[in-house]
Amino acid sequence: MSGDQCADRSSEERSNGDQDDIVDAKPDRSSRLSLFAKKKKNGEEEQPKSTLSNQYRIVTPTFQYNMNYKKVGKCIIINNKNFEDKTGMGIRNGTDKDAGDLSKSFRSLGFDVHTYNDRSCEDMKTLLKQAAEENHSDAACFACILLSHGEEGLIYGTDGPMAIKHLTVLFRGDKCKSLIGKPKLFFIQACRGSEFDEGIQTDSGPANDTLETDANPRYKIPVEADFLFAYSTVPGYYSWRNPGRGSWFVQSLCSVLNEHGKQLEIMQILTRVNYVVATNFESQSDDPRFSEKKQIPCVVSMLTKELYF
């Protein structure tokens, strides 16, 4: 119950007699009768009589998402590596390793993973629209991972940019009713601007080979509950990808999921990912403008409960 709700309730109750709060159903205390045994006048203990109240219990609201479904859920990975010349976007070397490692990690968590490579804007929208229209009644949650170039407010298909909100709005409660009240997770590996994080002196060593950046939009997050957006970087900044090893964010995410994915809560997992990216990586490039840069992922959560896979 929120603080405002508590305040409203307390005000109402004070106006109705200024009385203390009481419970409507008492818990079963049969296992603790000896602790509450009354003493007779002669000093002997008298066990309280069984009453109707012993048949009731207080139900405490849960703060964990219910994962007791037939399936964990579907995970869609859209992996865009090659782009048409007209887009001006280069090849995203290293993204195939990201996609493969993500597939393994999410499958190990129980997700039904589907990977789609080099999809056009219309393809991406069609794929996610079909997913949103499916019946997720027997699934606990949904996950979508986007790996692509982008710009302000846009994400690239192989043929050009599209508004990223056209993909995310498909899963809002008014459009995807079988996921209402269930976590909807979006992981986005891409830049969110063109700024560099210069960082400060740390103990972590630089990467061994040249890195590349992705361009990804900044966009408005839907206000509906039970969404989580895990970005590879904070708004306004570049996100780094190693052509041989994959991206800093995705590789860190897979590493933490593989080790702790079934034990830690999702925010604990992503906090550890933040730590790994922030401390273990630094860019190295022949171009000094791109060298010795840092990165910190960003989590935007509208989840209403704790999520354990």
C-alpha cells in the first residue's frame, strides 16, 4: 500500500471515531496456545477454547511476480548486422556473438528464444505485432532484445529507421491483454547519443582491440506498469561494441545471467551488470578521439514486484 493510500485511510478512520486500526480476520494461533494460556485462580493453566477465529488467516500480499506458469515466456532477439547502402549504416561486427550468447543465456533461464537476423522496419513491426497478439496466458513474462543502429527517436531496420515506440507500444496493457500484470522486459544494445564518457582513473585495464559504436535513439518510455527497459548506456552517450568479443553490455549481461540468473532478482542482476561494464571495460582505439572511454548501462523500471526467474 502506498504512503498516500495509508494517509488517506488513516484520515478516514480518524474522522470515523479516532480509533486504532484492527484486523478483520485473526490468524490461526493454535500452534502457540501454550504461550497464551490463561491461569486459573488456583494457579493452574487453562487452555483457551477453540473459537471460530482459529479457522481464519491473514493473507499477506506478495511482492514477487508469479512465475508458476507452464512457460517462462517468449524471448525475441532482433539482430541487425547488415544494412542497405542507402541507410549509410556500417556492418555491426560482433553482434552475431552477442545474439548467440544471449540465446544461450535466455534459454538456460527457460525462455522460448527466437532470433531474427537482418530484418527490415516492416519485418520488425510485423514480428513484434504477431508476438503481442499471441496468447501469453500460460507464460510468466515476455522479453525482447534489440541489437541495431539508431538515431534520436529511431531504430534501424536493414532498410532505414523507424520510431522505436511503434515496437514497444504493442505490448501495453490495452493492446496485449494476456501480458497484463506480467513483466515485459526490453534489452537494448545501442547508443543513445553521440557523447563520450571520459571516465575517471580506475583500476580496470583497457580492451585489446579497436571498438565500434552503435547509434540508438532516445525515446519516451510508456507509463504503463510492469515494463523494464535495460539500456546498454545512459541517454546521450555512445555504447561500445567489440568486433571480436561482442558488446560490453551484452557480454556482461550474459556473464551475470549465466552465473546468477536463477538466484538473484532482476534488479540485482542488472546492478551487477552495471558494475561489470563500469569497472571492467575501457575503449582503446588508434584514433585518440575514441580511446580510453567508459560506459555505464541504464535501467528504467516500471516493474511493480520483484522478478526471480
